[in-house]
Amino acid sequence: MLVKRLFLLGLALVSARAIAQDMPDMWTKGAATQKEHPNLQWFKDAKFGLFIHWGLYSKLGGNWKDSSYYGSGEWLQYRAQIPAAEYEQVADSFNPVDFDAAQWAQTAKDAGIGYMVITAKHHEGFSMYDSKVSDFDIMDASPYKKDPMKALSAACKAQGIPFGFYYSQFLDWHEPNGGGNNWDFDEKKKDYLRYYREKSVPQLKELLTNYGPLGIVWFDMPGGLTKEQTRQMIDSLRTLQPGCLFSSRVGHDLGDYRDFGDSEVPPVPIPGAWESIYTHNDSWGFIAHDMNFKAPGEIIRLLSNVASKGGNLMLNVGPDGTGKWPAYSVQYLLATGKWLKQYGESIYGTTHGLIPAQPWGVTTAKKQRLYLHVWTPPANGMLRVPYMKAKVTSVTLLGSTTPVKWKQLPEELQVQLPATLPDTRNTVLLVNYTGTQPDYSGERTQTVSTQYTQTEIPAIWAQTKGQAQNKLLTYSHYFGDWKHDNCATAIREPADELVFNLQVQDPGDYKIILEYACTDKMPVREAVVQMVGQQLSFLTLRTGEYDINKPLLYIQHAAGIVKVTQPGSQTLSIKPMTAAGTELFWLRKVILQPVR
């Protein structure tokens, strides 16, 4: 299937070689393969980008003739196998009269957006700007007869928002020599170099020439070029705007920063400049019947989680064919912007947090400042921050001069939270300190406490023994709905053990729950969980077959209850009871629930 082949190609190039299955070590290695771009710092500091997918597919809204499509609306031509000659007729009535560049830029500004990237040409081949290279563009093929990109680039400049273009450099379903369309054009007869020579590269040069200084050219779905040919293309484009950044999807690890797969956040902090990209609802391009929008609280936590790993979040909005944003996108982005006005200091210009994720939330950092993002306060209000070694001088609610009570112990900072937090989605505390705070972000010891409903421990935090290893599993529930799970795999015999380090703060009974996938190729097997000298044996449960284009199903399997009589350091281990040629399961996480 073409989309599967293209996705696998894109994943290999997009996510860089550092996600090549061996984790956690490979996650923490630098992704840069060349000298850092001198204009990269603004990107590292911006943290929150706005992606906009807008094209002919926006007018169709996920519907073609008598069928409604779900998933990625911008892939509608491919999914419905619409002939190029028929699809181009959609342009005859594409007239986005409600497009208001100033309003778009103002909304982005009010939402706290640090940069904007919009589709100049997606896989459908239609150019959303005035191109002299092709007549299949908004100026020549549609009744709109204006260049919205001119207006938008100027509006973003007026608001001080770095502006950039998305450009699909290889896939082009409208062109006989473009990649991807095998229902109209014979793949064996395509001349990809001719396509690059006659359309792709000339259009990229138009974008880099006619729209002022660009912050980013966001490439997508590389193909058809060798590494040397890609380098030559980049070099020819660099001469036009040396300060413009190129995304990693230009291919062959030659981008200026790293983009992860769609809807993917790395499980641990990653060095260098990188970006996670997410849709606001379920599609990149507008789908009229897609109302599954992320609420403000989801956006805020996603943004702070990405920032805590050291990266940027670029959130997508899909305007409709008239040029209007979905009402919920406007409303929820503005609500996010309101939160950023209060707590933006904890996001913009920060680095990854120096303290690993805790049951209460995550951290971000600046020089001699640590920001505590409190998502889930402890029941007793006593926030415990482990690994705080530097001398703390003050703890306050960010944006407030009201101090909070705190106490520093040799191994942790204790903060007494107010009875009512200012923002239940994410209240941020500012910790000021002197000296140098060691970076414990790579520490794999999980805090466990009765003060939380449950504590989740990602499988990637385990020490793997024997042949056990961590692996990135990618799958889709429906078209374009990519999921990425880091699971412990290759567990076949008792020597293939997973060992989790825990810091148990409170004695009590804890129920241990394993979340895993056990496919049809994995027969039911007996395994054991060990903790505090107690052993829980269990039989694995089947969850169904796995395929990249099918959902990977997980079960939460309660192995049993252990009693902890003394707080302190503990280990939790998981291994099969006997050896076998098949895997035990693919473990996604361990959950510890205090028994109330």
C-alpha cells in the first residue's frame, strides 16, 4: 500500500536516526548531524508554533460525492482516488472570501503563538499563492484572484510573528512526474528529477524570494532524491535566505532542527532543537464533521510536557474553504493564550526540566529558576520535589508576589500548596535558587505515594536485562491517526527482566497494574512481578494482532496487591516464569494504585 510505504520512508527520515528503536540511550543522544544553524536560537525560545493546513481539501471538508471521510482531510484526493483532472475542478469554486489575514495574525498573537507555518502547497499540488511556475494555483485556477500568502506574511510581520511555509517537495498528485499519484500516472514512467527541476525547486525559490524574510520552510515527505541531490537543493535555496530554517523532513538528516512523527512526544528530554506536531482536532485539513477538539487544559498540559522535554509544540488549525477557522480553535487557542499571559515565563525561552516527571506534573528551567508545573496536586497539599540540591532562596506562585511555605531537606524540596490552586489545569510555581542545580532529568527513579490516585511508570524507565529492549511501536486506529508507544519488548525468558527503581514515600497497600499488548503471536504465558520481597504471579491475556495500519490494543491487567511497610527505595521487577521462543508481551506502563 502506497501510504504505508511513504509513511515508513517519511518516519525514517522525519524522526531522524535517533529513534531507531534502541532506547533510552538512543533518545538521549544528540540528533544533530551537522553544524548548528546560527539563526536557531529564536526557534528554541519560541516553544509554541501554529501550523495551518489550508487548500482545496478545505472546501471539500472531508466529503466527496456521497461519502464522508474521517482522519486526515488533506489526503482526501488520495483516499477517494480522485482523478487529477476531476480534482482540479474543485478550484473553480474555491473562493475564500472570509479570509482575513489581520484577524488570523491577531488571533495567533493573542494565543501566545511564537511562529506560524502555513501550507503553500500540499500533496494535492494546488499552490495557495501566486505561482508563476504553475497555473494550478489560487490566483489562476480559482475565482479568488488574490494571493492570501502575501497578506498573511505581511500581517504576521506586523505582529512580530516569524512566518514560514509548508511545502510538499516530493508528493504532488496533480503532476505526472510528482510522487504519489499511481491511479492516474504510471509510477514506472515518472521522472522525479524532472518534477523537482520544473516545479518543486522553482516554487520553493518563489516562496523564498517573494514573501520577505521567512523563519521556516517546513518540508514534508521526502523522496526521489539522493542525499547529495538533497544537499544540492538545500544549498541552492540557502543562497536566497541564509537565515531561514529548514525542517528535518527535507530528508537525509539535513534539516536544521528535528521534527518527530505526527502526534509524537519523546518520552525523555532530547538535546538540540526539535518540534512535536499535533492537530487541534483529528485532522490537519478541515473536516466539517470533526468536532473532537483538544480543550484548553489539554493544550496547556501538552505544551508544558513538550517544553519539559526541551522541545517546541506546533499545534495545527484547519480553516474551512471560506477562510474561517473553526470556532473552537479560536476559542480554545485564545484560552491557551490567556494562560500563557500568566505563566508564559515558564514556557518561552526555557530548557528541559532539571527534575524528571513526577506524579504531580513536570518541570521546565531557566538560569537559576526552576518551574514546577502542577497538574495533579497531592491530596495533603504537600508537594515533594526530589533531587533539589541547589540552595533554594524563594518559592512563589508564578505571576504572584504571594510566597508559599516551603522547606528544603538534603534530598528534596517540600512545598505546602495553597488550599485552592489558581489554575486546576496547570498552576506553575517558581523556585529561585543560587549556585548550580544538577540535571537529574535522566533519572529513572519513579516517586510513588498514597497522595495520588495512581502513579504511572513508563516502560522506558525500566532497566532492561538479558535480551529485553525498548522499542518504538507506531500504529493507526484510522487514516492519519498515528500513535507512538515506547514499549518494553523481546522478553522471552527469566533472564529478560525489567527492573523499575521506585522511591516509595508512604507505607501502605498498592495494587500493581500492568498495561500491555499481547498479540495473537504471543501465547498465554505465566509471569511474575516482584516487589518488597513479595511475588505476584499472573497469566498474560491476549489483546489482538498488531499491524502498522491497525490499532494496537492494550489491556490493564491487575497482577495483585503488595504491602509496603517502610518508605524508601524499592525495586519492582517483571519477568517470565519460564523460557520460550515467543515474547511475553509488549509492556507500555506499570500503574501503582494505593488501596483506599
